[in-house]
Amino acid sequence: DTAVSQTPKYLVTQMGNDKSIKCEQNLGHDTMYWYKQDSKKFLKIMFSYNNKELIINETVPNRFSPKSPDKAHLNLHINSLELGDSAVYFCASSQLPTGSGNTIYFGEGSWLTVV
Amino acid sequence: DQQVKQNSPSLSVQEGRISILNCDYTNSMFDYFLWYKKYPAEGPTFLISISSIKDKNEDGRFTVFLNKSAKHLSLHIVPSQPGDSAVYFCAASAINSGYALNFGKGTSLLVTP
């Protein structure tokens, strides 16, 4: 069984559309994250949730809205998609949000292409 | 502002030899460092980590060295195997950033038979 699973894996959509990427982890972790890997291959944190509460919110346009219905799920909704949103989005989870020794486990990624 | 840097985008090593991947960081608050391995079309997978209280951590063929004064860490793979061919990401975290991982751009390692 996949520990961190995200859907869809590939998504091609037009500018202006609204889309969601879903993520689920079966590791029993308390903390979940969304990372973005852009065209320059930089992998950057977007959001972090601990027990359904937002704890990290980097400088991300408010068109991006994470939703955590429970601690095993963290979905990413994107409104009014722009060409620059094209990237690979990785969901991840870890046991704790703080403390040394925090290993983060990643999903396989969702390839978003905005045309 | 890129706080974790991997200045070598690619590295080619012959099977059986040592692979050395380097990473530099600028934030002196980083106290936990990790290496992730990534195959195409897959997410990064955790490989090995080191706390700032140590200068070396070993796990099988993989050893990570940390030089805090130089703000430098390296990953050694001995002996290198063709299955090690992947992109390796260095990552660092600090308590004042909620332990979110800051990644380097990655080094693509190719191990040739």
C-alpha cells in the first residue's frame, strides 16, 4: 500500500479553471505538507498542517487553498489557474511538525500543466 | 533566496567506485540535514539524515558527513551501483521554520557499468 498517495498524477487544464489535487496518508502521521517543484527544479514548501491546523503558509497566492478534513487528508485547491502554476506538486507527511529527526515522506507527485 | 545549494547538477561515476555528492547551506540555524533520492516520475524518498550534533552518520553503503564550520555536507556512496542512478536532493531544516525542509536543486547521479 502506498503510504502517501495523491491524485491525479497528471492533470492538463486550461487557464482560468479551478482544480483540486487530493492527498491521503496511511502512516498515522500528524503533519502533512504540500511542496511545489517548479520548472527550475526547486522543491519548495507551500503549506504545512498539523492535526488539521495550518502551521506553515509560505508566500503562496491566495488562489491556492489547502483543506484538511482530517489529519490523514490534505487537499489542494487552486482557483483561476495561471500558466505559471504549471509544476509538480508533492504531498508529504511526517510524524511531528517540530523537533530534530523529522523525516518527511513524499507522495509520487502530481504533474499539473496549465495551457 | 536559495539557502541550500548543490552546485553540481550532474555526476557520472563508474560502478564500484565512490560517489561523492556535495551540498552547501547558508542558514546557520539549520540543525537537521537529510538526503533524498528521486527516480523519474516518483516522489523523493528518504535516504539518510544527520543531526547537527554529529559530524558523520553511516547506513550501509551511504555515509553523510557534516562540516558545520564550513556549512557543508556530503553524501558518500561506496561502492556505487547502477541502481543508485537517480537525482539526489540535499535538504535542511531548522526549528524556527517549523522544520519545513529546504531543498537544494538536486544532483543527477549516473552510475555506469
